[in-house]
Amino acid sequence: MKINKNYSKLEENYLFTEIALRTKRFCDANPDAPVIKLGIGDVTLPLPEIAADAIITAFEELKHAETFRGYGPELGYHFARKAVTDYYKNYGVQLDDGEVTIGDGIGSDIANITDIFEKSANTVLVPNPVYPLYKATSLMDNQKIVYIECTAENNFLPAPPDFPSDIIYLCSPNNPTGATFNFAQLQAWVDYANSCSAVILYDNAYERFIEESDKPHSIFQIDGAKTCAIEFGSLSKTAGFTCVRSGYTVVPFALKSDGILLNRMWQQRQTTKYNGAPYPQQRGLQAALSPAGITQADRNIAEYKKNSALITNVLNEKKVFYTGGKNSPYIWFRCPNGMSSWDFFDFLLNKVNVVGTPGVGFGSCGENYFRLTTFNTCVATKEAMERIRGIL
Ligand code: MLT
């Protein structure tokens, strides 16, 4: 047996696993500590009612012989794929249903799509800091990683480099910094990718949080994106599906390499290695993306945005440098007194029993930064920020 030795290049624990382990250790040692979790971006509000009802109805159908279903189509039911293409019309983007596949969330699809790229053969641009999955999967595949620095100096919004690459990960609104490309900035990335025949893997998990009209909700709003981009969408943060699991991936027919359609390759990959997302989840997705579903989901997002204000009010008062919170559910701020990210994590947990996410866990440029999520309840967030106010 020859194992994939590239796994030895990974961190000992994935970031959110490490945070959960440290939190558990602390809670075991301090069982009465009133710990508040503003670490992993996990939702707390219930599903939009229309989505929950659709899921329940779907399970009910499975209970009866007349409506029971077995295997579904691996790439997604037509009703779900159409729900996605209809949703994109809100942003003026026309897609063919065949360009959309339904999955169980961005994490899996953005990792699984790497199957269609040759291992050890691609130069991959990974923003630093960014959601740690992109680096981890690139390491597993032994790709050559080039980090692109996102710092306060470039407002955490890097411009394309002056050298070619093959695969580019972009996440906008960005996790963790909340920085969001405007149309012109994203156009520059699309032009760059087309100029060197690279593909952009565009993580669009947080688009529903965008407030500013100069920021695109999809990379396909940008001219030329269909020949260079794959977009990943998720219901996790939009409609509270972190438990339900549902997402979609758009691989345009116009995206080719050496005349081969990447859409075809992704279909081959999925029909071979994946049996399709569960039917009830797809009914949930369909309902959540309907106009009524979006209205209900946006109500939840508005609630989370109140937490943004609770967090940023304290940071403003204490004159702490921060970004995010406007177009994204994360607030990214500089640790006080030049503390390292992990030192501040331990300090916060021990002193005021609040869990956050150390910025360095998203990349070396995140050192001395810290991320708080707005996804907890208003009551818990208010309490956490009262405690944090006392130590800043
Ligand atoms: C985060 O906290 O960065 C994300 O919620 C984690 C995830 O989506 O896997």
C-alpha cells in the first residue's frame, strides 16, 4: 500500500477541529464557565418555515408507496437545478439547468472538483488569509501553492499577480475578512484568468449578506466569467442549512481546457463518485430559493446583522481596527496589544469565556487578527460583547 504522503503536510488538526478540541478541554476543566461560542460560523436561527415545510413534506412522501422514491439523479433533480437557475435570474445571470449540479454544500464540492485537475501539475493561487479548505486540498493534491497576500494595505482585496497560474481560489465576501470585491476588481481577476487560461474556483457562500450595490452577487455578472470560472453556492448561511446540508455548483458549458468541457468532467466525476443529494434536502433548497423562501431567509440575515452592530459598536468604542460585518457575517479585528491570534484566543476563553477564531488559522497574514461570527443569538452576542468590552 502506498498512502498519500501529502497528508503529512497538513496541520495536525483542521482549524475548526482544533478550536472545538481546545474549547472542550476548557469546558471539561471549567464545567460551570458560561462559555459563549462566536467561533465557527454556525447558524442559530431556525430554518425558513417554507423550507422546513418542504423538507417535512418530502419525508412524508417517502413514507407512502405511491410517492416513495429511490435513487435520484446524481447531478440533482431537475426541479432543484431549475430553482438555482431561476435564483440567478435575480442577478441578471442566465444559466442553463445543465450547468448546475446539486450537492451537499460548498465544502464537499469545492474539494471534490479538484479531482478533475491533474495532481502535482498546477500552480494554485490561494489568498492569505482565507477559508483553510483551499490550502488543505491543494496540499493533499501536491499542487504548487502561491499565496496571495491580503492585508490591511490592500483592504484584504488582492489584485491579480503579474505571473500566470492555473487555479485560483477566490472567496467574496471573504471568509474571514469580510472584504468584498466590487465589479471592477472582480473583472480584473476574470481578465487575468482568461489571459492565462486559469480557472477561478469562486466560493460564493456569503453573497446574500452583500448590502452594497457596487458588489457583484455572482462572478457570472462579470464579462468573460463563463470561460474561466466555476461558482459554488450554499444554503448553509443563506437559509440556515448547516445541518440540513445543501448547495450547488455552476460549471459553465463555455469553460474548456484543450477543447474538453470541464462541465462534462465534473458530471463524470459526480455520476461516478456521488449518488446525489437527498431528495428532502433538494426540496428544501427549492423552497429556500423561491421568492417566499428568500424573503424568509433574508429576515434571518437581518437578525444576524443586528449582531454585527453589537460587535462593531464595541470595536468602534474601543478604537479597534476591524473589517467585515457589512457584506458578510464575520468581523475581523486586530488583537489588542499586538497579541498573537492564538494567545488572544486563549486569553479570551480564559478571561471572559468567549470562543472566537484565531486569524492565523486562515493563513500567516492573519496573525495578530481575530474573527468573530455574527451567527449566535442576539442575547449571547450582546453578553459576549459586554464581556469583551471589559478586556479591550
Ligand atoms: C467558518 O466558520 O469559517 C465556516 O462556517 C466553516 C464552514 O463553513 O465549514
